[in-house]
Amino acid sequence: MPTALVIAAAGSGTRLGAGMPKALAPLADGRALLAHCLDAVAAARDAGTSLDAVVVLVPADPDGGARVRAVVAEGRARLGAPVACVPGGAERADSVRSGLAAADRALGRGVPGPRHVLVHDAARALTPPAVFAAVQEALDAGAVAAIPGVPLTDTVKEVVLADAGAAPGERTLRLTVRGTPPRGGLRAVQTPQGFDLDALLAAHEAVRADPARDAAALTDDAMVMEAAGHAVAVVPGHAEAFKVTTPLDLDLAAALLARRPADRTPDERTAMADATATQTPALPVLPRTGIGTDIHQWAPEDAPRPLWLGGIHWPGERGVAATSNGDVAAHAMCNALLSAAGLGDLGAVFGTDRWEMKDATGEAMLREVLRLLAEAGFRVGNVAVQVIAPRPKVGTRRAEMEAALSAALDGAPVSVSAATTDGLGFIGAGEGLVGLATALVVPAH
Ligand SMILES: Nc1ccn([C@@H]2O[C@H](COP(=O)(O)OP(=O)(O)OP(=O)(O)O)[C@@H](O)[C@H]2O)c(=O)n1
Ligand SMILES: C[C@](O)(CO)[C@H](O)COP(=O)(O)O
């Protein structure tokens, strides 16, 4: 599919306060934010994202524009696609509209089939290749719009200005809470945002022609598509796709750069890590172990349920009482992995507000835990899980369980074992069964 990338780099960076256009602001290694963004695009391309044209929106003022063009000139060879620089507008939406027109020209009209565009913020300079890939995959699968999103970690309030209670003449306006949207249904969205190019061109044109629309209120391009009535798919984003907006974000960027295996010498990396250590908390450097358990009651004889254990179905075996599929092996593994990464446990992660995970299979939970681990900078070393129950006979299907559980963890080694309790305790009495797991995780970089 012909695909253009539009990089919005025309902003002034008021909130960063660097005294220069944000695209030029140096990160910890002295290189401009936009240079890092171009590296991220090159890395995405190397990892399989296909790009046929790149448009970079540069500041409209001649001096800032020339300096940003110079950064593009230095990085263009790494992109492996024709690159055009176009002056941006007053608001991000104005800039993007100019970029889309340039993308339209660059890809050419009359090509059979859809043309795609990825709209990316230069300010999300450290976005990992996986985010580009997820957006492009969704477009290739037929989505007209696809955006990366991450679950929220803060509770969000809708607030209103209220001066009730203010003394006469008091000028202070107070904010009061109007409501609290359920957090499980919210996502913080990132870029690149991917679209059918012709649909996005038409949607931007429609909002531009609407005098009631304020360009400053159009904070992303998905909104423009939503206004035109298009469905917008959400794919997994990544914590490292954060937007450099305030000076604190530069500290986070410095910490990330110090741990990335970029094309720097070991001495350069050590120097950066030393410089960063004074500003940011130490990053994990050692393997970490974790422990997890899960216990379920057997389902009552008069309300039978299927048994899922170790990622596989056990026909003919009595299932467990649970709202999920009750896979104690997978759940114990999730707990052990979260414990190893210091991310809490299943209750904390999937508790009451991750409604999209309700009724999830054990494998889906493991995949989500793996994603959370990656976000926190860890990959899985290995997991050992033991089922404590007189039945089913785990040994007969151990290899199948190990294969299913390992597949859910992208191939990380999983070993499965089993034990009984010699008839003792609640397990021996046939009340329920236990999953017990240990996990080792290691820093991803
Ligand atoms: N008129 C604008 C405004 C923003 N952007 C780009 O849109 C992205 C997201 O905007 P933001 O982070 O808000 O950047 P600034 O507008 O530069 O920052 P501020 O709002 O603090 O001034 C940035 O990569 C920015 O360069 C743009 O191309 N044109
Ligand atoms: C497009 C965006 O990055 C999605 O989160 C965001 O809306 C840009 O907002 P900004 O205020 O222009 O930084």
C-alpha cells in the first residue's frame, strides 16, 4: 500500500521553554529532538514499516525553518524514501493539513487501491518500531484510522469552573468535579496515527470549512476522523512513545537514551548513564525473581464448567468456579511475572477497572502481562509453574501446556510440573486446586 509519513515538527515548544523550536531542542546526547525522531523512523523502516514518502513540517519562520531543514538534510539518507520539507501553520491541525497536501502530491493520485498516511509528532522522538508496526498492520487489515493508545495510570476527572461559594467580588474561580469517567474505558493516545489518506484529506477539509471548529481544539487527527463519522481503531501504544512536552520529559528521554543500545561507543554510553544518574532514578540492571499463586474452588457438580489449565482445554475434567476461565497455572504465572517486575499482581493490574480483560483467557492475560513488562523495560527469562491437585494428570499433557504457555509469552521458556498433597488439606479433600509459579525477568536493554 503506498504510504506517506507526515512528521509534525513545526511547533514552537512553549511548554518546553528551550528558547528554540522544540524540534531543535537537544536531548542528553546533544542531538536535536527531530534527529532522534528521524532515527526512530529509520529504525521502524528497518523493522519492516513501509514508507514511500516522508513530509516534515518545519517552522514557518525563516530562521527556525532553515535550522530544522538542516536537521532533516543531515538525517534524510537514513530514511530511504524521498523527503520533503513544508512550512507548518499556526496550530498543529493547520500544519498537518499542509503536510497531507504534500503527502497527496508525493504519493500521486490515481493509484489503484487505498493510500495510507502516518501522522507522527517529532515530539514523540523515541517511539519504538513496534508502535509504527501496530498502526500499519491495522491499516493493512482494513482500518480507515488506527491510533496507538495506552491505559491510564491516573484517575481522570471531568471538571467545571464554579464560582458558587466565592465571596462577593472574589475573583478566584474554583474548579469542581463534574464526574469521573471509568478509567478502564479510557486510553492516552499517541502517534504515529495512521489513516486512509483520502479519508483524512476529506475530513480535514470538512473541519476547515466549518466556521464553528477551532483549529486549536483539534489536538489530534483521530478527532478529525471522528468528526467525519469514521471508526478509529486503537492499537497498543508504548510508554516510550511519550511526548516531550515539558523539561521533565527531557530527563525521561535522557534515561531512555542512556540504556538504549544505539550506535554509540561504550564510553559514550557510560558517560551518558553517569550524567543521567544524577537526574533520574536508577534503572533496573539485575535479573529479578518473582513468586505467584492462584487458587480456585472446583465448580459444583450441579453447575459444571469446562476445565482450562495451562493454556489448554481438558475435555471430560471437572472445571473450576471462576468468572474468568479459571486457569490457575496461567494466573499464577501472571502473578509471578508481575511480582518479578515490581508491577503488583493480577488484582492490581486487571482488578475492577480493566473491564476489557473481564472473561479473558489465561493466555490473553499472559500476553497483556508480557506487554506491561515490556513497557516497564523487562523481558521474560523463564517461568516455572506447578499445579497442586490430584487431577487432572498433568504429566500426560505437560508438553502441550508448556507449548501453549510459552507461546503466550512470545516463546520464553516455561516448565510445568505437578504435585499432590497425599490426600491432605483442602486439595486432598477435593475442594480446589492451586497454581504456584516462580519467574525470572531481565532488563530488556
Ligand atoms: N503549529 C504546530 C504546532 C505543533 N506542531 C507539532 O505537533 C507536535 C505536538 O505538538 P506539541 O507537543 O504541542 O508541540 P508545540 O506546539 O511545539 O509545543 P507547545 O504547545 O508547548 O508550544 C510537535 O511535534 C510539534 O512540533 C506543528 O507541527 N505545528
Ligand atoms: C497528537 C497527540 O500527540 C496525541 O496525543 C497530542 O494530542 C498532541 O497534543 P499537543 O498539545 O499538540 O502536544
